[in-house]
Amino acid sequence: MRNLLVGLVALVAARPVYAQPPPEQPPEPEVTTAADQEFGPLLLIERIEIRGNTATQTEVIARALPIAPGDVLRASDKRLREARFKVLALGFFRDVTLIMHKGSARGQIVLEVDVVERGTVVLNRLWFGTTNVSPYWVGADVGERNLLGLGVGVGGGFIFASHGNIAGARDQWAGELRFDDSSIHGTRLGAQVSLTLVHGSEPYRISGLAGDPSDEETAAFPYRRIGWRAGVTYDLTALTRVNMATRIERVEANLPVAPTQMLPDGRTVGIDLHLEPGTSDIVTTSITFDRDTRPDPILPHSGGYAAVSGELGAPLLGSDYQFATLLGRYEHYWPLRHDRHAIAIKVAGGVVIGEAPRFDRLHIADMNRMLTPRALGLVLSTAAPIDFLGTRPDKPSYGDLGGSATVEYAARLFRGRGKNRVYGGDLFCGAGVWGLAETNDLRARDVGLWNTLPVDLYLDAGVRVDTDVGIFELTVANGLGRLR
């Protein structure tokens, strides 16, 4: 009970004038149809004036806009709506307002873009806690999203975790460096690159079946990972982006010769640790599509977000593992009572096909927020999930088929004004169902389906606060994830 009370108060950073002379003769009006759902007179953008930016270069904002001087549009043109979302998506501003003024001639307008800047040095994650695997761990991930006002992002993270009394365990640490440019020379093309190094100690169960394993029921093996990922992005539209990336990683794992697990009935069975012994290589190529229509992506009360990602590893690419993963995520928010309240649905899941390495398989903490999440790839807890439904007691830690579905209610507590460093806060509560399975277990079962399904519920409630240095959460699940 004492640990639970401490968990409830655990606080963590979640993670935070172009002028162009009008043409002598306006261009021919564009032909629109009823399907366009646009109305109003045709307007020529004489110039765009950008105001309120002090740390961000004007060119960075201008190139994010889906419109430019000389464009002809109607007052209801969807590009005007998308322009605000596109500038907000840069992550440099807490608010963006578009205002139209009369131009120098009839049918011409001056578009004013007013921005309110936010801090761009962000604390993305703050890691700390204590479990049986690690008596303590501590680390942070920080980033600069707008280096020198150029729209270039740099960041990195580091975590250290001490080892407990599990046989074979050792101190763990991991680090990562990142660089990204969302618009190279003002084009729709962007680039990303990251470098990761992990010195880990992976726990696995050697006896028992259900519940939280004791130190005697657990062993660990040491491993090291070093890899990099490089990719390019392309803006298909103002709100939709595609990302293509390549990952190259080397793994050195000191595996036990024949890992086994002793079951409660005395039988001993072999277990698969899903890694090649010694040195092995992971080489993959991936593609991701995402679309974001949330006016406020940090404390959203309307709009939605959708993403789907596929990754392929194969010997043809130079990989020692042949596998494919497909992951998806969808969120949608419905505003209530003048946008002060919102109801949201959140669905996420994935499937792994083939012989994927351990680190690319789905982990139980990816599905259940009430468990300690992996930090830069490090597993910091072996705690079993809370059994609400009485389904399969020996839920796996890793699987190749999993997902979650959540219904969440959010209420606005406040929104900051002026130059306040605290921008807003929401009270929220949510509940959902999650599941994680190994397909072989579902096919080869000798009990009823209900006792075979590794499905259960999770609950969460608390406060989210948006500040100048990132998002802070004080939630039930967040506290439990640091103590179990």
C-alpha cells in the first residue's frame, strides 16, 4: 500500500514578411465544384505577414505553410484550415492564428500569421523508479526542437539501472543521439538519423508459471546492442507524411546453452530467447504513414491521429533474422461543452511475422500502461499484470500479436495566458482492454479459449500538464510503472 501511495504522486515528464508583388493581371479563377465544399469570393493572396516569432526564423514558418503569395483561394479553402495545423505541428508554437486583411486592390488580401512561441528545449522523458530487477534506475531524454531557429532538431537520452539479486544480472545503461530536419532547404523532404548503444541484462523466467516471479525464479543474460537508423520523410499533404528508413544493428548476446523453465508440475521445458548466440546482425527497411488533424497535439480535445508502420528484415538485406512487423495506432477526440471536455478512443496494436529478434517483438508493457515500460530498450521489471478478468494467469512477457483499445475522458483544468511557462492542464480518466499473445499458444491449447486468451483490463487516471519544458503526468499507471 505504501508503494502504491508513492506511485500515485510520482511525477514524470512524458515523455513536452514575405512580400511578392501582385501580378499585373490576376490568374484565371480556379474551377471549383460542390464536392470541394468551398464557398465565398475568389481571393488573391497579395502577401503573407508572419508576426510573433523571435526565436524561429520567418523562413521556417513560411515554408511550413501550404499556401504562398500569388495563390488564389476562397475564404473557406481547406488550405487555410490546414495552415494552422501545419505550423502547430512544427512543435515550436503554443498557438497560431490566421487573420485576413484587405489588400491593395479589390479581390486581394494580406494574410497575417500570428504565432505564440513555446520553449523548444524539451524534457522528453524522465526515468526513475525501483523494482526487483533494478533497485534503482535514473535517466533523462532531452532535446532542442528548433536549433538556432532553423527548424532543426537535436536530442539524446541516457539511463543507468543498477542490478538486483537475479542470477546473471549486471548493471545496465543505454544512450541515444538523434538529429532531424523536417524540411531540407524548404522542400517537402526531411531527414532523420539516430545512434543507439545499449549495455543490457535481459531477465527471463526459469521456474514457476504465474504471478510475479521471485529472484530465484528468474535468470538474466548479458547483451550489447549498437546500431543506427537513418531515414527520409516526405510531406504528401499538409497533414500527411510518409517516412522511409533503414536500420543496421549489431547484437552480442551471451546466451545460456540450453535455457529451460521448470513448471509447477515438475516438468522442464525448453524456452526460446529469440536471439542468435554470440554476434548477430539486424538489418531492416521500414515505411510509415501518419496523419495528424489535432489542432492541439499536446492536450488534444478534437481531431485525430493515425499511423501505420511496416518493417522488414531479411537475409537479402544482410540480416541474420528474417521477419516482418506491422504496427498501427489510431486516436480520435470528440469535443464536448465548448471544447472544455472531450471523449477519445485510442486503438493500437501490431503483429510480428517470422523469427524476429527479442527486442523487435511486442512487449507486455507496450500494451498495458500499468506496467514498467522499457526505457531505451532496457527491461526494468518482471512484474505480472494485475488480473482483473481472471483470464490466462501466465500471460507472456513477449508476444507476436497484441494490442489495446481505450476510452478516455478529459476535462480542461486551465489554459495559460501571455508568457506563462505553464501552458495548460487536463484532468483525465480512462479504461481499456489489452492483450498480448504468442500465436503458437493460441493454436496449440488444451483448455478453454477464455483461459487461453492473455487479455485483461487496465485503468488510468490523473493530471497532464503542458509546460515550457515538456509534458508532466501525475497518474495512477505512471506511479505503478515505477514501483512494480
